[in-house]
Amino acid sequence: DAGVIQSPRHEVTEMGQEVTLRCKPISGHDYLFWYRQTMMRGLELLIYFNNNVPIDDSGMPEDRFSAKMPNASFSTLKIQPSEPRDSAVYFCASSTHRRSSSYEQYFGPGTRLTVT
Amino acid sequence: EDQVTQSPEALRLQEGESSSLNCSYTVSGLRGLFWYRQDPGKGPEFLFTLYSAGEEKEKERLKATLTKKESFLHITAPKPEDSATYLCAVRPQNTNAGKSTFGDGTTLTVKP
């Protein structure tokens, strides 16, 4: 398996622009997580899905952030409008409890977002 | 509220100098404790899962242990390639299945 795939790897945008981050989870995994990582706040869970359904979005900082999972192999995290304080590395992770796994998460390489 | 505290924040070792990293947790029942390794510019990489007090897992120079209140990641005779940030995460019983709470990590630097 190719692992969790994220795109783009780097994104530089201006304040006020819309940003869309993409994630393809590991095939067969039924949980998908979006995290944000900064030096100040560490790794923060934004939202997670189970079987394509959002389960907990309490970590989404504000209404400017939205996430979708239209099918089992694709998810997006959208920020509209973006602000400089959104600059961070955004990780997508997936997991399952099937096949001898027990909810350990497999992370993608991340998207480094810079908002100027 | 579930809490995970890792110490120290940073650790510098000489190659071959063994040491331990600590992960203290407060949760209302533990379903699993995970250790991850994160290299600069990369996503965290899964290392171990521990389920119950007394359990131990090993991988090369790393050994993870678990008590009712904390977990240790022991590093024996470390090499420079062990330099990374090590993250601990817990999956509490009272949470939606799948969700974990992460600590802030310990950044390990091993000098040759």
C-alpha cells in the first residue's frame, strides 16, 4: 500500500484566499483524521470521520474551516477565507480496528501551509 | 479531562548513552497507549501499542513499558539515527472509538 497520500505538500497563499487540502487514506481504513501541528500548540485534532461520516468536529477552530469525505478514498479540508494564523502543517491520518490493527494511526507526509 | 504529559521536552544523548522518555497520562480507563516517532518534515510514524499495565514491546533499540499511570520508552545504546521527536498518545475508554489524545512529544538528539 502507498500509505496515506496528501496534496499539495506545500501551499503558499495570500490572506483571504480559499485553501483546499486533500487526503487519500489507506485502502480499507474506516477512520480518517485531520490534524494541525504548530510549534506553539503541538498536534491538534481538528476533525475525524468514521465510514465517511463526521464524528467529532470539536477541534475545528472556527467556521472558516470545513471538511468533507465524499467517499472512502478521499477527503478535503477547506479554509475560507484563510488567515496568517492558519499557517501550520496539516496532517491527515487513517486507522482501522480490523485485521489485527487496533486504532493505531498512519499519518500522511503533511501539507505545509503558509498564509501571507 | 484526559491528559497526556511527556517529559523531558528535549533530551540530548551521546551515542551509546542509554536513557528513558516518560509519558504520564490521566484518563478514565485506558483502551490503548501508542508511541510514535516523528522525523523533521514528516508525519508521525507508528511504533508500538500497549494495552495493559506490565506489558512491554520491543523494536531494535527501543523498548516501551506501561504502568497504570505512565509509560516509558527506553532507548538502549542509541545511535544518531534515533534522533527524532517521540510522541505518546492514549485512547481512553470513554471516547468515540478511534480517537486518541496526543502528548507534546520529547525531542531526542543523539550526538555521535
